[in-house]
Amino acid sequence: MHLASSLETVVAAAEHHGNVALETLPYGIVALGIFAVLGMIVASYRNVANRHADRGSRSGDHQH
């Protein structure tokens, strides 16, 4: 009887689920927000080498 009651509980729990896409939507929104913040951080480092080009050639680049 224990197996039958467990199976009945599993079936009843499966029937109560609504739209799975709406249940997982917050995870997508959080992931999109994290990627947007990381993208802004990466974009903030654009052109850094050109801003510091007048400091000399410490990196071994020879300017002719």
C-alpha cells in the first residue's frame, strides 16, 4: 500500500504544475541582468591601451 500512496502523491503533484515557462522566467531575467552587467564591465575596458600609449613602451612594443 505504501507504493500506491507514493505513486498517487507523485501523480497529484504533477497535475498541479502550471505553465513551466512562467515558473522559470525569473531565472532567465536574472541571467539576462547578470550578462548585461558583465557586458557593461567588458565594454568599459575598450580603448584602454590607447589611453595609456603615452606612458612609454614598457610592454616591449617599439614605436618607429
